[in-house]
Amino acid sequence: MENYWHLGRWGRIPVSMHWTVLLIFPWLFLWLNDWLAALIGSGAYFLLLLAHEFGHAAVARWRRVAVDGITLNGLHGETSHAYPRSTGDDILIAWGGVAAQVLVLLLTLLATPWIEFSSHAVWTVAAPVIMVFTRWNLFLMVVALLPIGPMDGRRAWAVIPWLRQRFRRRGSSGGKVVKLDPAKRRALQQQSEKAAADILQKLGKKK
């Protein structure tokens, strides 16, 4: 692929990166005004993109959908996989990327109080990583869930009509009326009339 660098196979999945991923370094440098922090933050950003795409890949493999490859771009990536067997599987795979980002966010929030009390050198390295794994992470989640173009939101938000349809099916099946054919209806009617006549006859004998 043009303008893509092949990074080899990670977990038997071919991984490629577009040159636009490198633009994160000058952007972070302008933001932080520190080349070391920008370099560390760029590495964290790269790992965050990978976490998102491997979240898709993990869910796809869980649902037994073959994964063909992963490509990373400036603001998003793409996980190529075989066609899912159901709409539900397709929706799960779409949410897999953001789910991985949420996991990164939660782990970072749990680790941050411990890191704050560490040495200055550790904090110097950890600070840009924490910023990327929290603030930038939330921004990338919003971008990923936009229901436009190649973003995950186009398939992820299909969960709403999908759930609505399933609830409707479940409700209609729960209130289903059993219809009898005319022959069975007549047989039941005759049995009811006979049972009623027997009861009336027994009551008449008691009098």
C-alpha cells in the first residue's frame, strides 16, 4: 500500500502504519513545548491506536471472524476482517476498539495516584503518557464513535435499532395467541358441553 510502512506481524496479524501517525509528534511538541515529552507522548499515542485496533481484532477472533490485517492512520485505524456471521457480531466488533480504550483509561486512572507520589524522573516520563491515555483517549473515543465515513460509529450505533428489534420480537413471541383449527375447536366444545351436562345431571340427582 502506498505511503504505508509494514511493521510486521503482531500476534499473527499484519500491521501497517501510514506516515500521518508521525504528525502527532509536532502537534504534541506545540502542545507541551518539550521535545522529550512530545516523543514519549507520541509513543503512547501509537500504543493507544494499537490498543483500539487490537480491541477490534480480539472481539473478531472471539466471535470466530478471521482478521486479515491492521492499518494505523493519523486519527484512526482500520482492522480488516472477514464478514461477520450476524449483525450482532458486527456490532460487537465495532465496539471492541472503544472498549479497549476504556480499559486503558480505567487502568491509567487507577495507576495515576501511585505515580504522582513517585520520583521526579518517573513523573517526567509518566506525565505525557497519562495525558495521552486520558484526555487524548477521550477525544479519540468521540472521533471513533462518529457515525460517518470509516469511523466505528457507523456500525456501533446500529446497536440501538438492533436491540429495539430484538425486544419487539421477544414481546410478540411472549404474547402469541395459539390458533386452533375448526375440527379441534368443535372437539373441545363437545367435551365442554358433555362435562357441563354431567355436572348438571349429578346436581339434579342430589336434589
